[in-house]
Amino acid sequence: MSDFEIEQTQPSSVEETQPAPSQRKRGRGLWVLLSIGVIILALLAGGWAGYQSALGARQTARQNMVMQGLLEQFQLALVDIQFKRYEIARQRLEYILGVDPNFPMAQQKLAEVLVQMSIPTATPSPTVTPTADLSQVNELLQRAQGYIAAQDWLNALATLDTLRKRDPSFHSVEVDGMYYLALLSQGKEYIRQGNLETGIYYLTLAERFGPLDRDANALREGARLYITAASFWEIDWGQAYTLFGQLASGFPGLSDGTMTTTRRFYIAAMRYGDVLFGKGQYCDAWSAYQAAMQYGQLEKQSKKNADEAYLACYPPTPTPLIPVATPTPTP
């Protein structure tokens, strides 16, 4: 090969082997854009996860609100049946079943309403209304007053029903006030006895004669929340734990005739802790076990799980070894 050919195959200078400045700038720009894209994707992924978590919480709250509304409609349907407003009761019950076909007793009550609506109503023949015997209604009024003074609410209500059938206009304002007091007091008593549904029903009837006082309204809301919480029993321990936890502070002795609020919260906290422990969520499980231990000792298996969950959540800090100084021999 000649000297001329060698010169043509070699680069003429060092600059020809280096990329042009514009190419280097373009490379750095691509890296910057790629980094920004990665950051944006990470932010979007985190935002999506937070959105899904918030969406789940809202869905749970919405389900609780729907259940609360259905329960209120069912109680109003019972009131309508009591006063023989069967068409309105039918509409309420059909709405409930349309939302929740498995709502307790709704199908049974709808069947009863349809039976009552199918019975032909006899057209009463005009009769001469006899003059009311005021001595009898006065006696009934005094008897009802005596029952109310003795706090015998059921006999007071029965007497007031008889009085109102005899003469609906007799001392109507006073009788309405007695109805309100008797229904209100008996409703509270039923709820405190553990008969929650009947207590809610009586308080709803009392509300037709006047607004409920603060204590009665809170007691009715507590009873409704207890019924909702009990519907998750052995089905969703997380919901049972949350709802009975809300009740435990305000209504610790509230019961449905089987267990008090605090007893149900104690059991639900243990069971929910076991569920979380099985999922490996040790810190959350330990928190649930701690809540249960406020109301009693843990059961054997739950106690074992709680000990392991505590160690997993709070591992012991290793103690550093301190070197022992070797004494210097005396010469």
C-alpha cells in the first residue's frame, strides 16, 4: 500500500472521531426526557393506588348508608302496616327488595301486605252515630293517666287505643301527648332490654306525635348501627370490628338479647386480628389484639398469634458486644 493510500484511510484529526456537539446535546436531552417520563409514570402509579384505596373506603361507607336507609324504610313500612296503609307499605317493601332481595323479613311482610290488599273492603251501611258517653271516656282518660304515672306504658297505650276508638275527638291534644310519652318511653325500654327492632318501631311511632328528644334519637341510631354491625357477624370481621368499635364507647351495654356491644367488639377484634395475622399484616393484627385485650384475655390461639405478631412488628434490637479489656501484666 502506498503512502497516499495510508493517508486516505486514517482519520485526518482527533476531532473527526468525536461526536458533534449537537449530537451530544441531543443525547443528554433524550436522557432527561426519559427520566421525566419515568418519574411521571411513578407518580401516576402511586396516585392510582391511592385512588383505588379511597374508592374502596367510599364504597364501604356507601354500602353502610344504603343499609341504614333500607332499615329506615322497613321501619316506616311497619308503621304503615300498623295503620293499614297497605299501598304505601307495599311500595316501600318493593323498593327494599329491589335494592336488597335478601333483606330480612321484607319478603314475608310484603306477602302479608298483598294478602291484606286482596281482602275486599266491605262498604259500611250508614248508621246513626250514638251520642258518646262522656262518663266512659272520662274514666278511660283517668285510667290512662294512672298507668302513665305508674310508668306502665303498655297498659297506658292499650287504654288510649280504647279511648280513641270510643271518641277520637275527646281531649285530642292531651291524648296525643300521652301517646307520645308512652310510645317514647316504651321504645327506649325495649331497646335497653335488647329488643332493638321493636324499640325502633315504637320510637318511630312516637315521632308521628312529636320530635324525638336527644337521648331517644341517639338510642335509636345506636340500635340501628348495632343491627347493621351484627349483619356482618362471621361474614366480614373487619366491618364488624369497625362498627362495634364505634358503638363500644357510646353504647357499651347495648344488646340484641344475646351479647352486649363490648362483648361483640372483644370477639370481633380477636377474629379480625387472626384474619390479619393470616395475611401477614402483623402490625395491624397486633393493633386489633390490643383492642381486644382492653375487654378480656385473648383466647389461646389468638394469644399465640399476638405474641408472634408483636415480635414481627417490633423485632428486638440486637445488643452490641462490649469488648472486655485484658489486664496488662505487672512487670
